[in-house]
Amino acid sequence: MTALVIAEHDNASIRPATLNTVTAASQCGGDVHVLVAGLNASAAAQAASTIAGVTKVIHVEGEHFAHGLAENMAAQVVALAGSYSHILFPATASGKNIAPRVAALLDVGQISDITKVDAADTFERPIYAGNAIAIVQSLDAVKVITVRTTGFDAAAVTGGAASIETQSGVADSGKSSFLGSEIAKSDRPELTAAKVIVSGGRALGSNEKFHEVMEPLADKLGAALGASRAAVDAGYAPNDWQVGQTGKIVAPQLYVAVGISGAIQHLAGMKDSKVIVAINKDAEAPIFGVADYGLEADLFTAVPELIAAL
């Protein structure tokens, strides 16, 4: 058995989600290969070759791979699929875009959002917002899998010595084209990769108060900023800050929840955090049920005091 991991990269470096996916692939048994498809992506291919546990990197170049368009990526993966028993993607926006296409083209079922590998054909995945775990067995010859990255430790970025095999890629499908991107720039860590996250909820009351209270705390802790869906829906924070079942799944070393009640959808996105701190004046708030440390207090008093003490 050999597993193929579809790398996420920026043509120069490998994104962290790929490292967790390599760990999941290694638990499926057999060798682990990594596909790096891009434009002028030799640096990314070289970075992939040093990941611990990777035995081969397949490097494919083409202008139509520069931005990871799903149609072209899916066609390239399908062209390689005959050599693999498992094809794994990070359960990110990109992975969730490409994997279903690959599964459909191969006429196999997709195994989504796995958090554990029980055997080469048996996997665990959360359902009902993480309140139950489904054990899924697949009898398909090729298993197409997306990996919840918070469920697996990241593979070491050094220690590997994989060979790099350059192959010619499939032709441009012509079904889509890249027009442009508008990427928000921030000095803070990216939410899904941050070791510390501070998140605010609807109790902050306004966009102005959200930034006034949360930003100094994030700056003190060197943290990424997150928000509950209620805060995002109210316009206090942008959509890409949303943590939860319909937002981003995170598992930082420290998660500080400020004015967040802890609805089940929010807990599904952050309850795997190593240490959870909750600040809420409602003693019955569900967030206290998962918190390692809870402070029952008015956030407008407690957060400035916390900042002063740091």
C-alpha cells in the first residue's frame, strides 16, 4: 500500500496543514508520497522532500497549476491515482474543493474529515458537531480522504530524505481560470496555524468594542484573533475569523474565549485546544464545561485587568 498526500503550498514553501496530513497518511500503512503541483514550485518540492516519513515527492510544473484550481488539480490526481491505495487531502478550503471531484472521477466514496486511522480501511470522523464519532470502513480500492488537521500531530519538517521525481502534468482542463485574489494582510498569526488564539463573542456588543477589548489582549499574547458566529453575524469581526462548525477548526496551545457562551457549533471548532480559558459573566454558560480555567466576571473589567497583569 502507498498513500499520496496532495500538498498545499505557495510554490515556495509547504503549508502546515500538509504536515498533519502526512502523519495521517503514514498511519494508513506503507510508503507516503507527496504531490507538489505548481508553477516554479521546485522550492516547495524540496521542502516536501525533507518532511519526516515522506519517501517520494512527485513534482509537476504548469502555469495552470499555479493557483491550485480544483479542476486541473483533480485531473492531475486522477492521472496518478492508479498507483495508490489512499489519496489524502487536508480538510481545508482547497482540499474540500478538490477531493470530491477526485472521488467522483474515480467513482468511489469520499471519507471526510477523519480524526483517527483505526486500520488501513477503517477511520474515525466526528459527526453531530463532534458529539459522536462515526467509525467508517471503506472497501473501495482507492480511498479518497480529507484529514481534520487538528486530529493529527504535524510531521517534522526535517529528517526526511525523499527522492524528487519530476513528471509532466496533465493539460489545462479549460474549465476555469484564475482572475485575481484579494488577500487580507495581518501582522498576527494565521488563525488555523496559531499557537495562541483569543476569540470574542456577541457579548462585546459592537465592532468598536470588539477591537478595543480584543486587540490589546491579542497583541500581549502574540495571538491570532477569532470570533464566534454570533459575533461575525453581528458584524463585529470578518468572516475569516469565525471559529466553529461552520467556520475554522482550530486546536492551539491556548484558546481564550471572551464573552462566548459556548454554543455547540462553536465548541465543535475549538474544544481540542490544549488549554481553554473562558471569561464570561454567566455562570451557566456552556463554555465553562470545556474550559480548563474559567473566570466568572464582566469581560469589560476582567480583560483590561488581565492585560495589565501580563
